[in-house]
Amino acid sequence: MPATVVEEPLGIACVFSDGRRAAFRLDGLPEPQLARDLLVGLIELIHPHGTVDAAGSVEHFVSAIRHMVRTLAERGFSGGAGQLHRAKLRSSAEWASHCSSRRTGRRGRVRLSAAVRPLT
């Protein structure tokens, strides 16, 4: 069974290749639509769609999503991933670099290109 977004309370439920299960909550964040959109992207990285196959790895990504949502909200962003534009992402890109290299030991990226508006 693949990972799924849980709507209430907002979160993600995962079943890994060894049958273990894990759930993570993201309720209470300032921009729930953005958090949900990022969770949808995260699902593509989790087994069986992607290579993430452990609760600890998912927790690192969930932590990065929490940080990104809070940081963008503090900088005045509101809305979902579709309202983001590349300049806004670049201005807060340090979170992704820091979280992915520090927590996973490699540089990983969640691809949001389809949901992010081009610079105009």
C-alpha cells in the first residue's frame, strides 16, 4: 500500500516494504494548503513510488516541510504550492539544502516544478 495524505488531522500515513507502518501529523501549521501540497509531492518519493523506505527518512522530509511552511508564512506567503514562484523558493532555498544534506547525508530535492509558477 502506498503512502497517503490524511486530511484530518493533516498528515501522511505510510506502509513500507517490510510491512511496518508510520504516520506523521502536520496539523497546526500556518499554511495547511501548502503543507498538503508538499505532502502530495513527498508521496512520490516514498515506497513503492520512490526509494524512501523507512520511517526515519520520512520524518526528516516531514520536518523539512514543517520548517519550509513556517519560514514561508513568516515571510508573508499564503496559499498552496501553485501560488509559489521560483524567486520565493530561491529566497528560502537554504532550508532545503540544509535539511537534505544534514539529515539524509546527501542532497535530495522534492520536485515541485509542475506546481510552481515561472518567474514573470
